Amino acid sequence: MNLKVTSVIKRSILVILGLCISFVVFHSMPVDVYAAEMTDEQAVRQVFDATYYATHNPDVVIARGDSADALLKHYMESGLNEGRSASATFNPRAYRTRYSDLDAAFGDNWIKYVVHYVNHGIAEGRDASPMAQAASNSANSASAGNGTEYTCLGSYTTKYKDGVPRAVNVGIAAAGINGVKVAPGSEFSFTNTIPARTVENGYQEATVFVNKEKVKGLGGGICQVSSTLYACMKTVGLAATERHPHSLPVDYLPEGWDATISGQSVDLKFVNTYSTPLLIAAQADHGKLTVSLYLQN
């Protein structure tokens, strides 16, 4: 055989082998490898809908305004970590809950869920839509995708005045517990789950109860969220491992159905006594706060 032809054949074989090796290596990469050329903000912009975010997060509009840039900045700084939905098609906690491989790979690194969804999840047909919205289609059950089903144990709704500083705090706390999954035998802590009560986290001054008096305090209103969760717990028969009543009656719940929060010493806690994960869904929307508990089937 002509030596020149033989050399060409050898080079062709080497090229083919190189391509095969590259294909195998690429497809065996762990799930947490994502495109380095895309910045975090560019990835978020792919899933972020400013109109949707403003409509479903009135507390953010009150605190930051309704410009697209301000809303995006809030989502990057706080909303993503709080588990808020960026659009009708993306919620980070819902994405994590549905797919155990992502949970194992990314843990609490929320931006990686966004980047994975943009670079891989959409093409793979993965579902990242908000679970609370999907659940609202049925009073009794909801699909979490990927074969996971949840049954609604119960819901409870309270009302609050919209468009005031207290509403901002209610929205922050509701977003903080929305989408949280409690493993069997694990204890949930309301105080350790919601964002720390600081100005940097967006909390505002509003009325709080201190020693049977009404005073102004940072984060006033978050106790309505803990209380609504407790009311939902009572509705489904889930006992609290720690719960404290307010020093004064509240106007949004019957007596004995409230649960106050104060610092790190006064908390609302419960243990998931079921054999499967328990999912908390919470939404504060224009003066109506709804908390639901879902049990994985």
C-alpha cells in the first residue's frame, strides 16, 4: 500500500479515536459542571420574568420599586436564596425537590440550579415550575415531576393589609419557608429557616407585641407567617415541639392558634413524624397568606 495513503488512514483513525474519547469524557462529566462562559447574571436573566416577579412579590415592589433592574437585583441578592419563583417556569427549590441528582450535586448553592437548568435542564425536559402553583390545580394532590407525587394534608389562609411595611415582612418570611422540604424524623425551625431579621435582608419596621404592648420593631409581621403555619399544623394534626402564644390576641386567627417568634429563644418547631418528606408551601399575595403542607407519596 502506498505510504502516503497509509499515513492518511492512520491520521484519520487517530482523529476518530480522539472524537470518541471526547464524546465519552463529555457525557461522563458530573452534573455540577456547567458552562464557564456564562455569568451568573446571564443565566438568571434566561429564567427571570420581571412582570411575574413583581406580581407575585408585592413586598419586593414596596421595598425596591418595580423597575426590571431593581427586581432582578433583588432576585440575585435575596430572592433566589429565599426560594422565590423567578417566573412561571422556574423555582429553585422546586427544581431541587424534583431531582435528587441535582440536590446531591449542588446542595444549597442555589445559583447552580439556575445555571444547570439553562444549560442542561431545559434541553433534558426537566421541570422547574413552582410547586405551589402546580399544587393549586388540585386540592388533594400535586405532581412534583420525575415520578414524585405529593398529597396535600391541609391548608390555612389568613389576611393582612397589603401595601404597608408589615406586608413586606410577611412576604419575606413566606418566601423563606416556601418550598422547604423536611425529611422524616427531622425537626423544622421557623427562626432558622427564614432570612435573618436585618435591614440588609429587606425587613422593615412594623408593629410587634412586647410585654403586652404594641411597639415598632424590625420584622413586625413575620409572626403572622409562623402563626398561619401553626394553624395549618393544627388543621392536619401535626404537633409542635415548640410553640409560644403572643402576649396579646391577634386579629387574624382564633385564640390558641397563633405562634410568636422572638430572637433565637422563642421559636416554632415541629418534627416530621411521617415516613416520607414533608413539603411546606407558602404564598403571600396582595393581602392573602396561604400556608399548605404536602406529604410525599
